[in-house]
Amino acid sequence: MRRRAHCIVALLVLGASITMIRTLAAADWPTYCHDLARSGVTDETLSARLHPQWVYKAPHAPIPAWPEPGRELNRLAFDYAYEITAAGGLVYYGSSADHKVYAIELESGLPRWSFFTEGPVRFAPTIEAGRVFACSDDGWLYCLSAEDGTLLWRFRGGPKDERMLGNGQMISRWPLRSGVAVEGETLYFSAGMWPNEGVYVYALDAENGEVLWKNETSGTDYRAQPHPPAVAVTGVAPQGCLLGHEGQIFVPTGRNVPAAFDRLTGKLLYYHSRPATWGDRWGGTWNMLSGGLLFSWRCHVAPDSDVRVGEFQWHKDDGLIAFDAKTGDVRRDFPGKRRAVVHDGTLYMAGSGRIDAYDFDAWTQGAKPSDCVKWSVPHVPTYAGVDAVTGATVTGGPYGRAYAMILAGGTLVVGGNGSVTALAADTGRFIWEDQTSGQARSLAVADGRLLVSTTTGQITCYGSVAVSQPRVVSSEARTPVPEGGESDSSGADLARRILDETGKKAGYCLVLGAGDGRFLNSLAEQSDLKICCLEPNAEAVASARRILDQAKRYGVQVVVHHAALADVAYPEYFADLIILHGGAAPGLRELSAERVYRVLRPHGGTIYAATDGMTRRPDVVSKWLLEGKVPADEITTSADTVRVVRGRLPGAGDWTHQYADAAKSGCSTDRRVRLPLKLLWFGDPGPARMIARHWKGPAPLCVNGRMFVIGQYSLMAVDAYNGRLL
């Protein structure tokens, strides 16, 4: 009864709040795009002339999950800048680079606190009742104190702690890729993004994390696919920030349309994943609700007869589409536009080098755009931007570079490529413009200030007061690792010895035992390894993270996971190098050699165990490995080390020609592949350089654990076991 009562209260609160949404806490920007409708509208006003107050430079630029697709509109650009929220005098963001949630002071830009998660944080935190709700690719939803970042509670969305390589980082098999939606006492989120791996949509009590309902069946439905007439068992694949409308909660599904769920019960109401017509695709990770309509992107699938690297140059039929929120039926589309906001009977849209205002009621009733336009002005910013991939100089006008748009009182603010522009909402009159470092993809307004976040990791605060020199708060510089703890010289020497003896200077590395972090820092400093460390002791985890964070290596090169050593919940075959070193390594009785060997990459993956002459003598380590079913001929011992070099997987086959072999048999000799299958990794190289399937290009070839992919103008080698681009 208590759970049902919570949901009923939430529905009543939402029904009232949809009409009052812009009058509550107007001075704050507590969630992505201000409110649950993702309207991007606030009653908070801005000065007619804004001046930079401070510039905050994050320790690292964002690391987006997905690259630019090149040949079409990027509908997965949800984390190209740090999405910002603000409440109670603080500005919040989550980092996809160093895996932290940050709070900085709105008045000064100075850091207030930060909190480590165990994976990339790709969506804006949501602030409600003195609490910060943040989700991570590590599979956990975190509830933190808004004042000091103290962990109040956390909730794991997936069924267990199991990790995999996703978008080049170690994440949960069930990452949280839909942000957090909070309304009253209830919060909503999803876990999982691959239907065959399991998808979970939740409603929780926002105070204590108690489950109110859970939908775990939306990923298993027999339905039509976007490429007719194909059908398959699949379903909702969450990616993109949740939004709400009356009795519904919407889960964006990446490059497809959002799915609608009942807010009271969690029942899937509809998911219209069919394409519009041949050549058109609907949906994306930007969505907005207004007037009973669900706005999303419309993407025209352009000819793929040539590869394109960098941002897609808009097709004339790319634009926005509006669905009936109750049914999912198409109501109206609008080519050429990228962003929209609605307020007080006016629909504002930006894209294709123009910003327009329309009579919203007339537009929804089917009037021609020319018959309901209120004003239309060019959007050609003075400042040029740079294509993030190619480095080419581009401007906002001819390319429709409108990455974000919000309405604050009577001011319309548009984020472009290298610029932010303000217009009068009633007339379209130009008010103000400033240059930005990178693409201005996230905008927020709080306490009369405009906040602009860009693709370079820079957040700029604008206010009404002219200052001679805006404060620059930079966290980019590396701080020297403090002395003490492990010997810096011995750690550096050991790291150098391991790298020299194994020859592993790049790839994925697993270190069992963190020490205080100095050895991990030395190992990262001397190599291009991407390092995962497993450590069961919470104090050691905190120390190592602090050291690595000061060195600006945490997240971008090294991560430390707090978990029991007995689990080793990493994917099979991912590690090119596994290290058990010195006093930092755990005792062998805490580890299963079979589990450690399971995650070692075939075809040369190496275990390096430093012995201590006591409990970890070479003979003891060798016996431990043999008991874990490690082949004896792969084990080599010396006076102070034991090494394992893994060979070929027994029964594994190759695919050396277009049709398997020189005889064109089309038959694999592999005897290991058995159902059911599960993902090992996903991510690069992405579609930009790939030959499109319509060209009927050659199949990838695979030999000795290396996959060779032929692009139109390139040849790529990919590690078949962990997805690393070689």
C-alpha cells in the first residue's frame, strides 16, 4: 500500500507541476533543461548586458561515449559537454573523464566538493530537497548531500556487479544511460542499454531508495525493426535523459523514438520503433514536452556512398518532429531545425542558420509555417568554431549549428559553435553575443546568471556586473604526488621493470591491489596502458584515487574499483597485462587463479607476479596457478617473479578470407562459440570510416585475436578480445 500511495502522490504532484513548472524555484536550474518536461524555460530574468564573471576549467575535457557518425545527424550527442544544473548557490556537473560528481560555487566558480563514482558520469545531476541524484556508467544511482557531497545512499540498477568494456572504459554491464528524473518523492531511472543483456526501468522513493516499481520486461518483445520488413525479439534500449508528462514517463532510446511507461505501474504503454518512411528516422537523445506534444529529432538517412569524418553537414530534411505524447502518433514535423522551446503560446526553433518564432496553437493545428511565423532572424554568429574531429573552421549560420537553446524570462539564449547568443524573445532583436571555447552545448540560468558549458570542459558564468578580469579557476594542472607511503623510486623502478620485461606498453592492464596509488601512477606515467585496479580496502581505494586524481590520471588512464578480490567481475579476455606486485598485492588465498586467468587476453596476455620470498615464493605462486587450471607450459619462474603468457584459446578458429578460407568454404573451424552469447565489449571504431553495408564491402577478417576492418580509405586493426584500436 505504501508503494502505491507514493505513486499516486507522485501523479498528483506531477499533474499540478506541469502547469506550475516554471514558477517553482525559478532561481534554480535543478535538473537537465530545468524541469521534468525538459522545457529549457525559466521565469528567471537576465540582464540586457551580460559580462563574464568567472571561467571554470575542468580537469579534463569530456570523453563522449559515441564519436560523430560522419554520414548522418548525431543523435547520440548527449555528453559532448558537461551538462550543468544549479541550486542553492552551487553549480553541479558529472564528469565522463574522471568519473566524479562536482559542485562549484555559483558566486565564485571555486570548487566546493567532488565525489568519486566507479564509471563515467554522462548526465547532469538532479537536485531535489537538499539532495543530489547522479547516475553513472558503473551501474549505480547515487544520492548525495547537496551541501558537502556525502553519500546518503546508493542503488544498483542491474542484477549484480558485472563489468564490461563499453566505449573504451570499464563500465557495468547495465550502465545508467538515461539520467535521473525526480518529481516530488519519486525518482525514475533506467539500467541497461542492450535489450538482450537486460533492461530495467525503476521508480524509487527519493528519500531512501526503496523500490516502488520495476519493469524488467521492456527489452524482450517481438517487434518490427527500423529496417522493414525485419522483426526480432528486442525492445527498449535506453540512452538519453528521461522526461515526464502527466501520467507518463518517457525513456529515450538512443537513435530511436522514446518509449512511454505508465508512471503509476511501470507498464510499457507504447514504443513505436518503426521508421517514418524509407530514408527517414525519428528520435534521438534530445527530447522536450510541451502542450501535449513530445518533440524529438527527425533524421534523413543521407546517401552513404562516401565516408565522412567529423560533424555531419545537415540534410535539408533533417529537423524536428512532434508526436502526440499520449499515443505516440506523429502530429507535425519541421525540417531544418535542431532545437525548440515553447512558452506563452510561442514556439521558438533554431537551426539552418535561422532562429524563428511561431504561433504555437496555429502551428499545432496545421498552419503553414509562413502563416504562423511571428519573427525570423538569421543566426550567423560573429565567432567561428572548430570541427572537433577535422579541425576545420566552421560557423553557426550555414551549418545550422544550434546546439542548445533556452528561454530565461524575455531572453532567448542559443549555444552555437564557438559562440553564445542572446535575443529578445518578443521580437528576435539581437541583444548580446560572446565567444566560447568550443561548442556551447549546455546552458542554464540561476540567480540571474547565465551558465555556459562547452565541449572543451569549460564552464563560464555571465552576470550583470562588469568585472575588469573574470576569475579563472583551473583544475587542469597536475599536482606533484606528495612524498611518503610507497617509495616513489622503488615504485617507478618496478613499473619500468615490468614494462620492459613484458613488453606491454599499451593495452588494458589489471592491477590486483592498489597500495597507496604511487605505483599505479608510475605505471601510467611510463606507458600508454589503460589501467583497472581492484582493491578491497576502502582506505586504500581513497588514498589511491586521491594520488591519481592529483596527477590528473584518474579516470582518463587509471581507475580503482572497490570490490572483493574473490569476484574479479571483469569481462573474459580483456587484460593484456595483469600485475600482482610487492606488498600491495593481496594474499593468494584471497584470489582465485582461475578467475584471474579467465580475464587474461589470449595470444600473449601476460600475468606478472612479483614474489616476496615468504608467503608468495615462486613455487607457491606456481602451485596456485596450476591449481587454477593455468597450463604449465605457459608458466615461467625466476628468482623473484612468476610470469604467465597465455597462448591461443583451445578450439578457437580464424576467419582469414572473405568466405572463411582460401577454399571459400564459408565454414568456421571455431569450436568455442556456444549459445547463449553475451557482450564482451562495444565502441570504436564507429561508422565514420567504415564502408556502409549498401556498398557490400568486404567482411572483417580475424587472425590470432586481431580483427582487420577495411574502410573506404583505411585499414584498421582491432583487438578482437577487448575492442582496442591497434
